[in-house]
Amino acid sequence: MIRIFTDGAAQGNPGPGGYGVVMKFNHAVKELSGGFRLTTNNRMELLAVISGLEAIKKNDIPITIYSDSKYVVDAVEKGWVWNWQKKNFAKKANPDLWQRYIPLHQKFKPKFVWIRGHAGHPENERCDALAVQAALGYSLATDEWYETNQKNNFE
């Protein structure tokens, strides 16, 4: 089983943001992170999940994603995202990222587990550190969709 731990952070909401991912498979551990000059916490939470899934090379291994984001976990586990998709994400936040997530979900069919953030969970704490470090970094990337559409963002 591949275990993916994720977290997102924003310094201000919106503000500079970042995501962190810790992936575990057998004895291998891989860490991913990235930062953006203007984004939101929810965007970074979802982008962490997407980045973890995009890094997987095989699609025949069960995947469990651990996230402290109720927004992401509930959207998938309670099926909200499929209703949003049917309505073309009308008046919903982050349609670009959800549209990027959906094919990954269909390919990998991950299971989600919500974990309490900032509660001493080692992988969640590491993801948080990666996300905050990325948000505070230099040469932050541009979250193009968000910066272009922020006036219409319903987050």
C-alpha cells in the first residue's frame, strides 16, 4: 500500500502558500513540496493531494491519503465533488484543481483518512513543516488560475 500524507498552508488566506507531501511505500519515503506567492490554504491542501497522486508511477497498488483537511476529505468521501462536477463547478471554489484531481481519482481510486492537524502525528507534522517552509520560500511560483480568477473565487 502507498500511504500519502498531505498538508497545505497559507500565510494569510489568501497569501503566500505552500504544500507538503510525505509518501511511503514499503521502506521508501519521498517528500514533495512547492510554494506560491498568492493562494489559499484550501488550494494548497488540494494541490498536496494532487501532487502526491501525480508522483505515483504504478496504478495497481492501493493508495490511502491522510489529510487534515475536512474540505478535501469530505468533498471526496462524501461525494460532493461529483455533484460539483455535474454542475460544472458553478459557484464552487478551485474548479481548476478539482478538474485536475478527478482523473487521478478515477485512475487510482484512493481512500481518504482524515487526521487531526497539529496533534503530534509525525507525518502530518512533517507535511506541515514542508508546506510552511515552501510558503516562506524565495522565488515562489504563480498560482495562475487563482491570481487570474481571485475576484470570482468563492472560497
